[in-house]
Amino acid sequence: MYVFAVNFILIFILYLGLSKYRKIRIGGQDARPEFSNWAWLSMLFNAGIGLVLMFYSVAEPILHYSNPPYGEPNTLFAAKNAFNLTYLHWGLHGWGVYGLMGLGIAYFCYNFKLPLGIRWILYPILGDRLRGFWGHLIDIMAVVSTLFGLATTLGLGIQHINFGLDYLFGLPENVNMQVVLIMVITLFATASVVSGLHQGIKALSKLASILVIILLLFMLLTGPTIFILNNLVQTTGSYLQTLVGAATRMEIFERTHWMNNWTFFYWAWWFAWAPFVGLFIARISKGRTIGEFIVGVVLAPTAAIIIWVCTFGSTAFHLELFKGIDLTKSVNGNIASALFTVLENFPLSTVSIFFVVMAGVIFFVTSSDSGSLVIDFITSGGKERTPVWLRIFWALLEGIVASALVLGGGLIALQTGSLVTGLPVCILMLLLCYSLLKALKRELHVKKQKKLSGQ
């Protein structure tokens, strides 16, 4: 189900970006973007993926190298294939899921003048029945998915931040410290969400993007530059060349559980996060044409991820294969150490690790406050101006749930639970494809009739 859905959705969203519908503008032909391209891209990337990707850019390729789905581990073939798999999990398919959900919510909100919410993406199918039971059911599912999905991700991210603070300042790396860090950073997130979209989330997202670009340039200049650039060309080409086969692989002959632990889990995770990220993207995308939207939400983040993963992943492999540094052992021992272990081997390691920790904290804050804002929209019936106390409540609740999961050791269990959480969203999004296409066809038909009648 998941493998079919992610492939179908990617084909569908790319079709919209190339078709006659690409010129339709979210909010109507006279609408103009509320945010600059830089602010827009920074916010959607920060909300969608920033925190976890930053740390897994080294860990995941190394883990695929040491434990590949097929072939011998710790070989040159495994090293090449590790990048294909990482790009697959973080690239076009996942952002296609986000893009479809975001486009559906934005289009029905701003073009149909409906409230900003998940339920309305099926308006052409269910109509005003969405004001009752079915609409409430969809919104409840979205709130639960957002709250627990965010809490899980924040709980995972705090482990990496804790490791970095231990390296820099000697703070103990344990569960109690992680809970303290979650609560402290949650207070910053609360302050950000109270400040609103323009003063809080936008400013922090732009700052995080600047820090990430500085880190990227630092690694390009101090790392194995030629090796990174050559690998960028090679792995990008390999990813595109093998995309269809890798994205439809079902592991039916190997009879192993690698796909369950990795690819299938990722597809479920993208679906589980789609209501949160999609609604946030919808809120900031008014005024964009469908073509611009798909380039900005699907293609641009994928390109950024490939560059980031290749830069830090290539550096890790250069250390592993040519410098005799056993990163495989380090990463398998503690995933949180992966990026920090790489940076240790380059000049100004204390400064670069400090930048990583700061960027991680900001990503934590922007993910939390974006999630709080989204849940606030949903639970208030789509209102964009809501009481401050309600935003504070959701921001604090996310921190409490994340802390409870860390203390209870429930992060891995909830990760597995995302396989279930993502399923109703998956079905909802397949229905969205029909709903959105029906609405877009109708809009073009109405425009054509008006043009013929001379209006």
C-alpha cells in the first residue's frame, strides 16, 4: 500500500507541475506571495525535515554501508548504494507526499474560501458533510498524528543535541538531562509561537538556514572538496537512474526485514507527518502558482538534501575508506555521535560542533512552534487568529509528551506505531488526488466558459 501510494503521488504531483494546471494560482489570479522566496523555502524546509536530517546525513549512509539490503557489507558497492538509499528515503517521494497535502489544503482554503484545515481536502467528494462526523474524524486523526509524530522526532533530536553539549561543555549524556533540555528548549519554542509566524518562526527559520549554509561551506572547503563534488555528480546520476527500481522494490525474494526497518518505515513516517507539514506549508504558500509551489516544495528541498547528505556523507566515507578512521563502529555504537565524530577530524572542530548544536536547537524550536501553530489551526476550526493561551498549551504539551517518551523509553515503540498512524493518512491522500483533480478541472472549465461568454 505504501509503496504504491508514494509512487502514485509523486507521479501525480509532478504531472500537475507540468500540466495545464501549473498556472493556476493559490488564492486566485490576483493573489501575491506573503513571504519572500528565501523566507518561504527556509520555513517549509525547517518545518518538514531540518532537525533529524542534519544528524542522519552521516549516520544513515554509514549504516547502509555496514548493513546493506543486498550484497556484501563494507564494500565499494555497498558504499555507492548507501547514497542511493539515503536519497530515496529523504528525496522526491517524501516531499511529493508533503507537496500534495500542502497543495490540497492551500487550494481548498484560499481558492474555495474554506477554513484552513485538513478535512476540507475532500470537499469536492463529501461537500458539507465534512462539517459533521467525517470532518471531525479527519481533524482528530491529524491532531494525534501531528502531536505524537512531533514528540517522537523531538525526542530523537534531543539525543543528538545532548551528545553535542556533552562534547562541548561536559553536560551528562543521560535521560534526565535530555528531559531538562526538552523542557528548556520547549520554553523557547513557546516564546516563538506566541510571537507569531512573522516575528518568531520566520526569523528563526532564516537563522537556521544561514547556520546550515555556513556548515555546508565549511565542510566543502575543509573537507575532501574534489571527492565531494565528484561524488555529488555520481550519486545524483545514480539516484535518478535507479529511482524506479529502488522505489518499487518489495524484497520478495530476499525474505529479510531490511525494508520493514527502513524504506517501509520511512514511507509511513512521511504520511504520518503529512498533515502537520502540509498544513504549515499551505499557510505560507498563498500567492504561488501550482508550478512554483511544486518546484519549491518538491524539487528544491530534494536538491538541498542531496547536496547536504552528499557533502557530509562523502566526507564520512573518505575518512572511513581512505583515512583508516572506523566510523562504522562509532555510528553503530551511538548514532548520535556520527556527525560530531566526522567534525572532530577537521580544523575548528569545537566551533563547527557548536554551530551544529545551535542549528539543532533552532530546528527543534521551529519544528515545535510550527507544529503548535498547525494544531492550533485545526482545533480552532481553521481560524488563523487564535488565543495566545491555546498556542502555549499545545507547545507545552508537545514538550511534555516528548519528555514522557524519553523517560518511558517509548520512542522506538512509537516509531513502529507510525506504520499504523500513517495508514489512514495514506488512504486520505489517495482520495485527495481525485478530489484535487476534480476541483482543478472545474476551475479551468469555468474560466473557459467565462472567456467564451466575454466576461
